[in-house]
Amino acid sequence: MQPWLRATSAFAAVVTTVLTPALPLRTVSDIPLGGKSPRFDYQTIDPTTGRLYIAHEGDGQVLVFDLRHWRVARRIGGLADVHGVLVAPAIHRLYATATALHQLVVIDTRTDQIVARHRAGVVPDGIAYDAASGEVYISDERPAGAVIAADARSGRVLETIALGGSAGNVQYDRIAHRVVVGVETRDQLAVIGPSTHAITRRVPVPGCRANHSLLVDPRQRLLLVGCSGNGRLVVLDADSFRELGHVDGAGHVDVLALDPGTHRAYSSSEDGIVTVLQLRDGQAPRVLGQKRLAPRAHSIVVDPATHLVYLPLGRAGGASVLRIMRPTH
């Protein structure tokens, strides 16, 4: 499929057809991950310890991957149907959503031991963290939809913020000091004040169906929205919420990742399509490459220190691997 790149401005809309360039990544290594299930989900990197945490959804575990020695160092179990993972290095906390148990699970990263479990909605999924308020925010994908605000140290739930629609991913914008969450059944974003837990604004995302994925580029003041229903990636100004441009052909978008040093964004999809975008403040995104990489290549993360990209690729029979890729230019 040949994608389209469409750029919009405040004055005119420009539509450009482009031949998609090859994916600007090369495989460095495939590291066996083991396990019984081929299903993985979110990932998060602790730069202070050189650890990558991978949600092994099907096995109900978080894999602790050593980025220095490229090996699985530990498996943290008891996390049935784990989806979201997020690390807060300064307070030695790892958060995971055990979706089948309807729980937010808090893990001490110094011991890899579970220290707390708390009910967090019905279908807890993505996680965001605000160091200023000392809170974490969990997106609840149930049809009615909500964001669950919880204390970052204990995991104790503080408030349930009703969205009126199923929640996609949730992000914290540390520059604007606000929480942003996709309301995917309404094709809109909800903006939440972290101190008041009140929805201060609702932003429609025109041309986007099922805005499940969300990424904040705080320095460049950009929002990247992934539309799983029609394979579109939309870039918005993070302050005005004006659309700067969009890209089609990204498949059933699931996880997004950002490399702040190179200003590149990565999109992975349930269809196995990986898209690489160049982001610039105030500009439409530029497609650097797009390719159907592998089945189930729907989770992606980038290490900003090395620019290496990590994709857990689920394979039947316990032959799942963590693909490590390096930018070619």
C-alpha cells in the first residue's frame, strides 16, 4: 500500500503523494525472550540502571532486560494479562497494569518485588506519571471510560475521572503541567488538570478513527496521535491543538515511541507495520520510512542514550525474540 502524506496549515491544505522510503533501521540482533505466549505489550526504560521492562502480556510477567549485557535478567510474575508498564526512576517505582485482575501493581525496582496492588478501574491499560504532583494516571478502557489517579508511592487510588468514552493511552505533558488522554470512542482528546482532576478541555481529532495511541514531545510542543481505526498518524501543536499534518498507512496503530535527541517518532501496529517520522516544531511530519516489519510488531521503544530501537516480536512455540535495531542514518 502506498501511503499519503498530507500537510495542513492555518491557510491552506497541501496534499502530497510520496513513495515511501525504506525503513531507516537495520537489525543488530534478535535476543530470545522465552516464555509460552507470543503476546507482548508496553515497554519502559530506566536510564539510571540500564534496564528495559517489557510487558509479557500472555505470560502475565514483566521481563527485566539488561541493556548492557542484552539478556533477560529477571521475570516478575503474578501480573495476569499485563498491559501497561512505566518506570519512575527517582522514586524506585515500576508500575504495571494487571488488566485481568483490574489492578495497578507497584513494584520496587531495587528488589523487583511487588509492594502494592490496588483496584484501578475495570480495564486498566496505559500509565502516565507526574513527578510534580506525585501521582500516576491509568487509562481505563471500559466502554464508559475513565482515568484513574493514584498516589505514585503507594499506588492508592485517589480519584476516578469519568471520560464518557473508552480511554486510549494517557500521557503527562510536563511543560504544560497537564494530563492528556485519548477518548477513542469519541475521536477526541481530554485534557485534565493534575491538581484538580477536572477535565478542562475536550479536543476533537478530525479524520481520526479510534485514537488509541498518544505521545507527547514536550520540548518541541507536539502531540502525536495514533488512529487505530483508519491507520492515520496525526501531529498536533501541543499548545493550540491545531493539526500540523498527518500520515496514512500506519496500520492498526498501537504503541508510539520518541527519540528526543533525533526528533524521530516511531509507530508500531498490530498489523506489524512500523512507521518512522521526523518531527519538527510547528511543521508537518516527514515520513522517513514505513514497512511491514514482522507479525505482532506492535510494541516499540527507543533508548535515547544509544538511539537503539527495541521490538519484542511474538512467535509461537516460545521462540519470541527482542529485535534490536539501529538507525541507518
